[in-house]
Amino acid sequence: MQSTNHPITLSYFKIWYLAARPRTLTAAVIPVMIGSALAFRDGYFDPLIAFTALLCAFLLQIGSNYANDLFDFMSGADSHERKGPMRVVAAGLVTPGQMKIALVIVFGLAFILGLYLINIGGWPILAIGIASIIVAIAYTGGPYPLGYYGWGDLMVFLFFGFIGTMGTYYVHTLQISFTAFLVSIPVGALITNILIINNYRDMDTDAKAGKRTTAVIFGRKFARTEFTIFLFLAYGIPLIVWLFFDLTAWIMLTFFSFPLGLRVLAMMNTLHGRELNLALEQTAKLVAIYGILFAIGISV
């Protein structure tokens, strides 16, 4: 049943803007930024490739958010008890049919723009694009929604970390390096932490809806521990890369964001329910700041 808690007073543009969840879009930017920064450092950077990859990443992230809005409503996960920001289908601002049309448009645009990257990178980029669309839909939709069976954290880590970062580097350079693999780890770790906080906040309502995230399966202590490990992994990898591989000490610029990381960790361990929306916002902010500093450090 659709909620009537949110009267339809928003403009058409504002409704779709909210559905895109703009605060999550840093997760689309950072992998492209880091992969492009490493390509720049290695002498292969192409601004048109970077811009196209960024547009595709934006569209894929927006499509994923639209799919999540639709399929969480259809499964009953978006009830009136939900503690997160408003979902437009559940609020009755958009019909399921309209959201399905939006999904076709957004993913279609992503694929069309991606043809340019496919022309450059060949079948690996085609495979990445198709897999990204399938996972974006299958995360909460289809006969086996990945996010409902504990696969969400792994999928986010893989696609926003390894695949997003290394894929961007590959389409610039047509090669893969171990350094690209290493710098993708902090990206995946911090972006996965956004999902961890989201699932930690929604544990109770997810459990009622049968959505078995890792937080629901393994409990609150596991979620806090996982968050902590990923946070410190994000700051440990740059140190390792600087000491033992071929990047300079400039990548240690990331440590200027460490106080914010510790603040978010404290929030994770002390806040509850809707209070965690603030922690979620701060984690997205951390991803953005860390990503910018990391990209600068890699490029210098």
C-alpha cells in the first residue's frame, strides 16, 4: 500500500531529483576520478573518456537508485516504519509504471553513451556495462534480489571498487596494473561503508520485510566491525602503496580526512534509528573528500 505521509506538493523535476538520491552520487564519481587520476599519472589520460565514463557512472547510479526505489516498494521493504529519506514510489509521488519507464530511459542512455567507451575498450567495457546494468536491477529486483540475500556489501565493493576504478583505468590505457588494483580497494571500502550504515539503520524494518542484509544476518556488532575494518583499510592501503609501490608520499593527503572518518565511526557506535541519517550523510561526505585528496595525491 502506498504511503500518504508525503502530500504531492513537489514539482515533477524535484520528485525525480529526490528519487535519484543526489547525496549518493559521490559513489559514482570517485571510482572514475581515481581511475582517471592514475591514468593521468601514467601518461594516458583522455578528458573525453573521463567525461563519458563519469556520465555513464552517474546514469548507472541513478538507475540503481530508481530500481531500488521501485523494487523495495514492491517487496514491502519501504513501509511507513522506514527510517531513511523518502522513497517516491512508496510515497505515491511516482507510480511503479512510471518508474519502470524511467529505468528503461536511464539505463538506455547509459548504454548509448557507453558505446563510445566500448569502441575504445572493446568487449571488456561491454561486459562491464552489461554486468553493471544487470546488477543494478538484480540488487533489489528479479527472482533472486542480491541485496535481500546478503550479497549487497560484496557487490558494492566489487562494482564501485575494483570494476569501477580499474575499468576506468583500463579504458584510458587499455591495460591493467597492480597499482590500479590496489588503489581501487580504498574506493570500494569507503563506498561500501555507505551501504553498511544504511543497512545498519534499517535492520529492524528490513528484517520484517524479509530483506536479509549482512547486518540482519550477522547482527549489529558485525556491522560495526565491518564498518571499522573498511574504514582503516581505506587509510592503510595508501600507506602500503607509498612504502612498497610506485606512488609518492602525496597519496598520504588522504589522512587529512581521517578525523572525519573517526567522527563517523563514533556516530556508528553511538547513534540509533533516524539519528544514523546524519552518519550516512557524513560518510558520503567522507567518500567525496577522501576521493578528491586521493586523486590529487595519485596525480602529483
